[in-house]
Amino acid sequence: MRRAILAPSQREGAGVGRRTLGRPVIGSRRDGLKVNRWLILLGFLVAGLAVVAAACGGGGDGGGGGNVEALPSSSCTAIEYEGDGEPDYIVASDFPLQGSSRSQTEQIVAAIKLELENRGWKAGDYNIGFQSCDDATAQAGKWDSGKCSQNANAYAANDAVIGVIGTFNSGCAAIEIPVLNQAPDGGIAMISPANTYTCLTKGGPSCDATEPDKYYPSGTRNYARVVANDDYQGAAVAEFMKAQGVTKLYVLNDKEAYGLGVATTTRNAAQSLGIEVVGFEAWDPKASSYESLFRKIGQSGADGVFLGGLIDENGAQVIKDKVAVLGPNDGKVKLFAPDGFTTQATIDESGAASKGMFMSVAGVPIDEFKGAALEFIEQLQAGPIAGKPVDPYAIYGGQAAQVLLDAIAASDGTRADVIAKMFETEVTDGLLGSFTIDENGDPANAEGAVVGFTIYRATDELTTETTVSPKAETVTAAAGG
């Protein structure tokens, strides 16, 4: 596992060049002072407050202006800030920092902090402090719905929070978006480097009738992402399956919003390409064995199985039982999985059973990133994650941070205007290529890594098999069109 990102107070030498901030401490008043002495002291206090207010500046109508209140330590690190003066606002990240996704999410946090350092901890005229918040629990070993709700309410209640980068899991995003959408002063901008669940931003046959409107009760969008949704992922995986000779596909999902969504788009895309879908059902994440399920799949004649879901949902046991019943993944029945499985943890937890399975992820491999991403990768390797391979999600995290910080810089300092500026985003030759953000919050007019998908084969590590940019007609079919 990669090292944890610690609060400044937890690191050696944290006091050098880094401020750790919390609630301002107010001293107790002493009784018995003579009236004239009290009036003199009061005069100094008023004058001092006036100087501080003038010095802090910034903040617009949205809060801030120094002495910002920290988010709860039960979920978040202390405020980190290395700029001049004091922070005007807080940008929070919200990711599962426990469980199988930890190695990826820690790199996303490192990328966000690197982007802040590159900007001198500023967004335009505003000083930006940062807090890394955990939406997972040790008991769950992954994101937790109660923790997501708790975090979202803390962000909404703290008027210094100007934007949130997250979440990693679409199910957590579905909880947090509507809370931030109704936050005071026009809502809070939220941008994800990883959510792919289509229905967070648009409707379709795979979505509930209330989606996506139920996520935006104010009637105004506040959420965007820098990753292609599962219409694209389902299309990419289906085209790769077709190239691998799959003719009969059995589709499983983990019952979560993300898992069911990507399973549905993959099924739609596969059928459009002439692949027969011989089964579509869920696995129980709490089951101790799936051998009977795979015996049933074997009887269906399937030569391919797709696991729509997360490795955290007992995915390792699913993989082990697939191989135990249907044989190796490079044999008669091939195994495919989406980005919820695309992590070294899948290989580590599944052991030899993972070998030969295919896993997809939005974007291109690290060695295929170009332009601005190359310098960013070098900076990550030289500092925050020295000696470790860079996970592609770190680049998505850096791009999400750039979009949010640019929106803050262009705004008048209010939450509502940050949201408005986020939807005016135009990225040219960024970390992920060139793209805009459409009215739904999805990348549009995209070129480069934004719409590319990498297919990995599991060996002792994730080994690049190929990259796929799905055809427009397959994407349309995946969406149910």
C-alpha cells in the first residue's frame, strides 16, 4: 500500500513552511479591570480588528477572509496551507482513504496538493487552504453512505468551503451532490476525477425516472466531472470483447448504482455489436461463495463474464470462484471488469485467480500521456510519490483540481459564481487533452485522454493490453439509443 497522506501536524518538521489551522482560540476575559484601562484595551482591540480585516481582504459574499474554520477532524486532515498570509477559502477533497481504493485515492490527493503548490496556494486573488477528507470507514473497508452524508453536511455548513474535489465512488456522489446543491449562497461546486455513473448527469434507459433531477433539487447544476461516463466505458469494453471473440456474455453487477449502471451500458453495447447476452443478474457482496452462481453461468454457454462493480464488494471472492468453476481467465470463459476493479489491489487480493482477466479504466496508460501531463508526472515522481509508479487517476485528480481552481480564480468569490465559472470551462492542451464542460457537467468537445480507455490484463501487475476510443454509434447504443 502507498503511504498515507498525513496532516501537517502528523509529519516530522511540519512546522517549517506549513501552517496547520483550526478554530480561532478566544481567550477568557479577566474581571476587575478599572474602567479607564478597559476602555484603552478595547480601543486597541477595535483598531487591531480593523487592521486584520483590511489585511485579509478577499472573500466576496461567499465567506472566507482569513481565520477560516476547519472541517471536522473526525473525517478530515487539518487545514494545509503554505502560501502568504492566511487562507480565504477551503477546497476539500472527498475520497475513500481506507480499503482497496486507498493506493489510488492517496495519489489523487497528492496530485491536488501538487497543483496547489504549483499555484502558490492561490486561485487568482484568493488564498486557498486544503483539507483531505475520508468518506470510508474501517468497518466497511470502503466508502460508507453515512460518512458521505456526514461529510457533505459539514461542507455545506462551513461557509469557508468554496469547492469539493470528489468523490471516487458514484454511489457516494449520489449522496453528496444534492446536499451541496442546496448549500447556502448558491450551492458548492463539486468536480470528480473518477465518477462514471451515467445517471449522475443525464437520464436514459439505464437510469431511474427521477435521475438525474433528484440530484439537483435547487434546479441548478453544481456537479461536473473530467472523466467520460459509463456510456463510453460500456462501449469500449464491448468493442474489446468483440475483438477477443466473445459471442455469448453473462453480465453480473454488485447491486450498487455504479455497478448496475456500467453493467447495463456494457450489456446494451454488447448487444448492439451482435454479442448475445445470456444472463444479467447481481451477486450478493455478503455471500461466502459464488460457485453455484458460476455453475449456472457455465450451463448458459457463456464464453465471457463481465463484473459490473467494485473490488470492494467481495470482488476477490467472485474472481476466485469464477476460476474455480469455469477455469482460467485466458481459457474458454474470459473475464472482464470495469474501472471499479482496475487497481493492484484486485491482483493482490485475488492472487493467481486474477491472472489473465481484463480490466478497463478511463484514460490512457501513464506512458501514453502527452504534453502538459508529462511534466506533471515528473513532478509527482520527484516528490509526493517518489519511487512509486504513477496511477492514471492521479492525472485526473490534477486536472479536476485545475478546473476547480481556475473557476475560483475567475469568480467573484461567491459559491454561485464558482459554479457558473466551472460550467464555462474550456481546457486546451491540459493534463487530459482538450475539452469543455457541457450543461450536464460532462466533458464535451473532447480530444485526448478524456475519451480514451485503457484495457489492462492482470499479470503480477496491471499490464497494458490496448487502448480503445469507442465509436460514436457504440456509445449511443450503450446509452440505450
